[in-house]
Amino acid sequence: MMANRFRFVGVRGRSVISNFGRDGWNSATAGHKRLFSRAGAGAGAGTGTAMMTTSTRNISRQHKSTHRGIRNFSHFFSGSFRTAPFKSACPSFSSNCRTRTLHHEWIVDGKVYKAENYQPGGNEKRETIIFLHGLLGNNKNLRTPAKKLTKDNPNFHALMMDLRGHGASPAAGIVPYSSSSPLSSSSSLSSSHEYSHPTINNCANDVIHTVQALNLTGSSSPIGIVGHSFGGRCALTYHHTLCTTGDVNVDTDKETVVNPPQHCFILDSVPGMAHASVDHVLRAIESVPIPIASKKDLVQFLTQDQNVSKAIAHWMTTNLRSYDDQSASTSSGNKGGFEFTFDMSVARGVLDDFPQQDMLLMIRDCVSVSDADSINRTIHKIMASKTGAWTDEMVDELEEIQSDYFDDRLKLVTLDAGHWVHIDDLEGLMVALRAGFDR
């Protein structure tokens, strides 16, 4: 069924899939080596044309014992990654933990349900797909693609999480690993204090603990995880942790085991340091007087005083809530006002952690383990062509990883969009999601 939607146009050993637009099939052209425009323009013919690129090579090469170093990336994991299957480290949750799970909602058949109003694993068994938002966001950010996906396929339900320090999830995270955790050494967690640090690894561990607490283990483990930007980094770490902490073929029927997802979608998460514009936005937000009187005042302050774009300023108004301390006065002298739904110390902490995550090494680890175990697991790397953030070096390394293994281990997808791929090219993203989960 999906094949009828695609037309293939060869481009330098890769394939381009263009989706059906308003004017029929849009032919894709690419006169340069890359499908990314250095000037920021899309490579597709026509505005909004979605392009999925995948390797046409379908050969298995001998696994390399060493892999090329990547400049400006620190190695995030070291040593052997075969330890023990991931099992629940905290069967009984301590009373000093604020929550057992991250705050979350469910989307079923395109409809949103609060956590207390929906129980997974009822009479109708559905496969779980996790959605993770980006930095300064919340679980509502990816609702649209989740609604479309679950409405198209009633066998899926979407688990929408607020990551640590975002939305309604606590800034200190949830239940820390105990000293007896099989991951305590490999994940560099030796104390509750270390687990409270706002790192990408700890944020991903929050997701794993939430999955465990919801009894989404064994055959009920989530089959997919989708993350945008910072959420994509967490999604990859979740995938990497579950893939590389033991023989996943052992004890997979036990209720305490969280199995790696079959599909990991990473939406425009660029390796290395965050773009300078992200730091600029964080500094601008840190300077906002709290409580702020109104959404209008926030937009005015960010655009006029901090030189933040109107689009980002208006988006930030979706991350406000009523200020808790009603005795405080706003800058205009009024009681009440608003505060942000995210914790700035967490946002700053994970942003500082970006350079410590070697995404390309982690992708290679995951792909090599899946290939060695002959398990059908796929990483889908979604890249936005209009950001100008993807360098030739990054894409070369991804293509090298892809060429070293079967094509279905790593899919490279290019969308004619800016960083907000789920807004700029929603249909292109949906084509990629459906093509992956329908396999």
C-alpha cells in the first residue's frame, strides 16, 4: 500500500522519495552532492516537498573493528557494553521520591487521555510508541503526529511524556537507580545525588523507569520511540542503553525486562554542541522577570528587549502556567501572573551536556548490536535540510555507518523543512513514520 505513494528518483547512489503534493507527483532534483542547501533553501522541487533519502546499497560488509574518529565529539560510553539485561532496579519505590513516573498522557485513536483515565494493556492490546519533546517543550508538542499515527493505525497508542524538569515532571527526575542496578556502573550512576544531575543520560533513565512503572516490559515493551531535538537525544540514549546493556535475547519473556524498541526516530537532533541561537534563547528566557504579567508582555519582552524571533516568542507563551506564589507582584504591580512550565537549571544542565554525547558512536553501537544479534531494529535519522546545521562530515559518517550494515539498520531521511520538522513538513514526517511502523 505504501509503495503506491512513492516515486523513486536516483541521486548519487541514494534514493529520493517525493510525496504526492497538491499538483501531483513532485519530481525531486539534486544538483549537488548533498540534499542540504548551504543557503538554507530546500533541495526538493516545490515548497513543502518531502524527501526521504535512503541508501540503495543492500550489501553486508565486514564489520569494522575500529571506526573513524569524529572531531569535536567526546566519547560518551566506554568499555564493554555487554553486561546484563536491563531489569527494574527499584522494585519498591522509596518514599522520598517525588514520583514513580514522569508526567505523561496517552493518545488513543487520535484522542488525548490523561494518565489516570487510561490503562494500557486492557482488553484491546495495543503497541506502545513513546513521543519525547524538545528542550523547553512539553508533551503537547508532538501531539499532532501522534494523533495522526494512532488514528491511522488503531493497533498503536502513543505515550506522551514530559521530560525531567519540563511540563509537569519534577526537576530532580524520578526514582534513582539503586547501588545494585546492573546499569549503575555503565551509566555512571553511583548515588542519588548523581542521578539528580540534569544530564541526557539521566533524562533517558527517567523514561526507562517510567516504562517499567507502567509495566510496559517483556512482550509489552514499547515498539518505538520518537524524539525531537533534545528529545531525540534522549530517545537515542534510551535505545542505546537497552541495546547495549546485555544480551537482549536472554530473559525477554520476564516481566522486569524492558526490550529495545524496534524503531527509534530521531527528529533533527544534530550531533555536537547546540547551535549558538539555542544558547541565545536560553539567556533571553533566563532574563524574563517572573512572574510575567501576560503572554503579550512575554512576547514584547523577548522580541523587543532580547531580540528573539516572533515565532519563538509566541511559542514560549505555550509554556506558561499561573504563578504559584499569588502573594508576588508582577513588574506592572498586579498580583498573580505567569511562570514557565520548565525548570531553567535543568534546561541549562542538559544543554551543557550536549557535547558530551557522541551520537554517531552511539548510533554505530546500536546498529552493530542489532546486526550481530540478527534482530530487526532500525534507527531512523530525520534531518532538516533548511537549518544549515548538518555538515558534510556528519552526513559522511552516517552514510558510512549505513553502508557497513544492512540498509534496514539505519535509515537516513531528509525533509525539506526547518528544525521544527513536525510543523514545517508534517506530511513528510508522517510518510516517514508510517513507512517505518508499517513494515
